[in-house]
Amino acid sequence: MQIDKQLLADIRATVARVIREDIGDGDLTAELIPASATIDATIITRDRMTMAGRPWVDEVYRQIDPRVVLDWQLDDGETAEADTTICSLHGPARPILSGERAALNLLQTLSATATVTAAYVQAVAGTDCRILDTRKTLPGLRLAQKYAVRCGGACNHRVGLFDAILIKENHITSAGGIAVAIAAARKLHANMPVEVEVESIAELREALSANAERLLLDNFSLDLLQEAVAINRAEGDPPAELEASGGLTIEEITAVAKTGVDYISVGALTKNIRAIDLSMRCQR
């Protein structure tokens, strides 16, 4: 997976914060181990998983002690069955043990996002629909979870409020209507695509008339989604991209994808996750 300069800086800052909150002024228990002691360790998954987080684990040990050598058996985006060794470590015992919880916390959380994402992506396989994430991420892990979503095979929606326009219900109410809000967006950000959340067929038609590039279909039933797709194809000039949303479960999204929408955005990829069960085992 690609690591650009922004993500690399975020990895370094995130890891530094995680290490600081766990180790603080020093690992009191690791001090019980002779400074010269070396160990071998393995990281094992107890769950079937799609991995994400390798660069964060590498960074944990780079910051704590670069003498620790990591040998990965799995790369980000790859799947491992339960009870698989995914990484081996060798080096000074103290830093390996001091970094254990920071490394596993990051790896288990990001792999959870990638694993859930991969299941949603599989559920829409064979359609032209793509799965998107949302801004419903764990505080402080926005870019990390966005990366994990890509590892799971889905696409990123906007990163934050600064890089895309999404006019939602409260914006529409505050601005004075869909057309007014879209006109303001065109005036302030002429070259930026505009997405509008709509909650009815009437609002869909209003947004299409104002030439919104993407429509977020919020809590539409399957019948309404099919109607929205048909209206968009007939009346859109050009047709807008359609994104279904609204707490959709994995059991529902196959049928939603088959309606012909372009995207399904799923907050559960990043907010309703259960950490992958990982453990580290050491040998002298």
C-alpha cells in the first residue's frame, strides 16, 4: 500500500503519541530484565484477518530501538487464517517487550477495519458498486483507518471537512434550501465537485436541477433507490453519481448494490469494529 508524505508524517506522530501514553518516562517492568538480554518473539493472530498496520508496527520499534529486527510473513492487504504467525521479531528484550502493547494495539485496530472492509467489499462483488468509508473514525486515527479501508479493498470518501463539499440536512436548513446551498458552493469553490444529501425523490430532483455532481441517498428503501437510479438516468444532465447511506448492514448491501447506485458509504468500517485477537510470544 502506498505511503505518501502526509501519511508518513501522521504515522510518526501517531506512534510517538501512542508510545508516550504507554511508556511515559520508562518501562518499570522491563527494567527487571538484564540490558544485555536478547529474545525472539512472534506475533500470532487468533482470528482470520485482513492485515493493516505494518508501517505503524515498524515505526513503533524504529522509535523505541532500531536494533529490533522484524521479519513479516504477511503484508498489508493480505489475509491470514486464525493461529497464523504474521511477524517474527529478534533483538534486545527490553525494547521488544516495551513496544509490545503499542504495536499490537495499532495492528489489531487497523486490521479490524481492514477485515470488516474486506467483508463488505466481498458482499458487493460482481456489481459496479464501490464501498466507501466515512468520517466516523476513531479520534486521532483518521488517516490510519482510511489506509486500513484501502487495505480491505474499499475506497476513501473525503478525509475531512477541508477537502470536499458535502451539503447535508443541517447545511440545507441553515443555508435556506438545496439550490441556495449549491449556488453558494459554486460561488465559493467553483472548481470543486458538490455532493448533496437528499431524503426524498423531490429533493433528488431539486439537487439534479441544480447540477450536483453526487447525491447521497439517505435512508432510501430499495424501491426508492431503484426509482432514484431511474430518475437520475432519465433527468440528470449529466447523471449524478449516486451514493446510498444510512446504517446499512452487511446483510443489506448486496441488494442495495444491485439497484444500480455507484457507491455505498458505511460508517461501520471504522466505528463498529472489534479488535483482531493478536498475541506476542517470546523465547530466549
